[in-house]
Amino acid sequence: MDSNDAYSEVCSKLVRLCPRLVPKPLWRLSLAGVARMAPQVALAICNSCPEIVEEVHHFWMSLDRSGKCEVCNNPGNEIDENWLYLTFDKEGKLASNIATRRLELKEAERYKGIAYLKELRLLCEKCHLAKHQGYAHVCEREQEALEHLAKVNQLSLEETKELVDKAFFIYHQLSKIRDWTIKIGELEGLDEELRRRVEGLLNMMYKKGFYLYGGWLYYQYPKYYEEVDPRVIHETMTILAETSKKAGTTTVGDDKWVDSLLEVVKGELESQGIRVLSHEFKLFIKYLLEDEEQKRLLQSIVNNIVKGKADRHVGVISLLLQDYVDLTGKWMVFVPTSLYPRIFRYIIDALEEAKLAYSAKITSRREDYDSIDELPIIIYVPISFATRYIVEVAEVMKSVLDEFYVSKKLFFKPDLFTEKGVYSGRASHKPYIYVY
């Protein structure tokens, strides 16, 4: 099977330790991630998932970490998952060479992949870093990782760098493939039944848009861009056009334009029972406009909208808004820990049914479920000016809370407030702009 792996050309030379980078669609889906998550949070994925998580946790914690690194023979301390990546055409024929050439996105739709967990190995910290070149890049430890990779494979630094660059190229091609299946090989200590069940869990997480990161279980609706994004873009265009008309100016930094945006948003939301905090809303706009690059981007969006025939510019506007990450925000509500994952699951299901789903998260830390009475459900909104969308998401959340007899206010916080360190009790202003 190794010879059919997408990274086989690289790994045939980096024999002792080879950096097979995880394709982007499979990021943060791993046996280790499942083992570390709280079993309670798995109820947000499926009814039988908590039991699977607990069994995987016991298996993972039972693995011996006291031996020698299987690559360099130094003391080991990291259990590493050795995954292979195989690619096939839609007829199921092996297409192992496609990742070695540049794939167009449209062409990538003709292929599917299998991520196969071949084995678990004990590695030392240096070998673990050297294998995970993407992580080393994020941590700004590329040189250290590269030098160790060259050392254990007994290759020159120059040749190793060329091979790592080749691995990154392959990674970028694999990341264009969106149809993946996860398979787990025979692992010592993992019985056949549990292997089958955890394989099913990982595939369910992938297909439903769940992944684990930084102590959170994240959800990303797989069909957002085809089902939801167009209406969010349209609503935002309408709000920004109305603002410019009301203000009599298209200059986004003008006080009249900012005041008009507040009036328009306030009129839309407060008529539906959502209170807008004027001071905090203006602070949000102030933060948006502080960054000159972001200010130019918003100005470009507004200029395109008010050219008279917005439909002609919708493609450009859509791309600009998708790049404008500072416009995102989230509805937050604290609910009883005992109901937490179930309420989250019901909200996600209801948002999908209403074609409103985007992104969301709940804590996955084991200690949180044992020590905290209430935990936060966070439902993201792609653009903080898409007023009708914001209202409908809040209404869905309230409806689900009512089903569980939970009476709580919802608070909307721009992601920019989080970035700027605006938290409750830390400033003279509140850390949210809308209340429902």
C-alpha cells in the first residue's frame, strides 16, 4: 500500500521519517483528537458517540510512552499517527500520480481519496516536529525541523529541503480533493469492533463538518456556500446600499455614513425584538475602520454596490465579503451543562433544516463538563450586517431553548471584539453589540 501513497515519491527518499502532510479537508480529525475530547460532547455528533470516545480514550491512554523513539532511538514521548493518502478516480481506479502534478479545482472534483491510518509509532519531540512540517512552519521552527529531518534520513539539507517542498506541493493538490473516506488499519490493542466504530465516528465527523481544535468541537456546514452564502451576501449588499443612500455619501469613514449604518441596522433588528447597543456598535465600526487595509476593502465593497447595477458586481462583492473576516460575529448563550451537547445538536439540526447553518462550536475539554454548571454555545454569523439572517438564526436558537425550557438571553459579539480583547468586566463598554 505504501507504494500507492500520494507521498510515495518523497517517502522513497525520506525513508526513516517522512512528512506526509494532512490534506486540508481532513485537518484536526485524528485518533488522538477523539481520545482527548470529553465523551459528553460527542453526543452532539451521535447518540452512541460518547461510548466510542470513552473506549478510544482508554485505548489511547494505555499506549506505552516510556520506550525509545522508533526513528532515532532517543527517549520517546509522542504517539504519532502514520497516515497514508491514496487517490482514486470516480470509477474506483487508483490514481496515485495525480498529486504530483498541478490539479485544477474542477479536475479535482473527478477524484476521491482514502486516508488510511497504517500504524502508531512512538517518537521523540524532535522527530515528531520533523515529521509535522506544517506545524513546524506555523510555530516558526522550520529550520530546526528541516535539519533534524535531514539528519535522521542521512541526507543533505539541500536535498531534504527539495523533498519537503515536494511534499508541500503534493499536500496542496490533495487539499483540492473534497471527497474523502477515513480508514483505520489493524492497530495493536484496538479490537476489530472498536476499530470499526471509531472509523465510523471519524467519517461521520468529516461528512457532517465536525472537527476538534484548541479544546473546542467545531462545526462547519459543508453546504454553506451553495445554500446560505448567496442570501447573506445579498442582505449585506442591501444594508450597505441603504446606508449610503440614507447618508448621502459613500465614504465609509464619514460620521454620517457610520450613523446611518447604525440607524439602518437598528431599524431592522429592533423591529424584530433584538436590541442594538449603539455605543458598542459604533466601537465595532471604529475597530473595523482603524485598519487601513480593511477600511479600503470595505470602501471597495460599498463602491461596487452603489454603481447602480449591483447584480453586475455581485461576484466581485461576494469575493470581497468572503475575504473580509473582520465582519464575522457570533451569537452566544450559556446553558446547563447537563443539556449542553443535546441543545447544540438540536440547534445545528434546526439551522440546517432552515438553510441557515454556517459555523459553530462547543467546548470539548473534559474538565469543563466536571466543574462548570453552565457552558457556552457559540453560533457564528458570517457577516454582522446581514440583519434578516441574524434575526432568523436567533429565532431558531430561541425556539430550541424553549423546547428544553431554558430561558436565556442571546448575546451577539463581533469576532473583532475578541481580537481586540474586549471581554466582560475588562472595559467600560459591553463585549457585545446585539441582545435578544
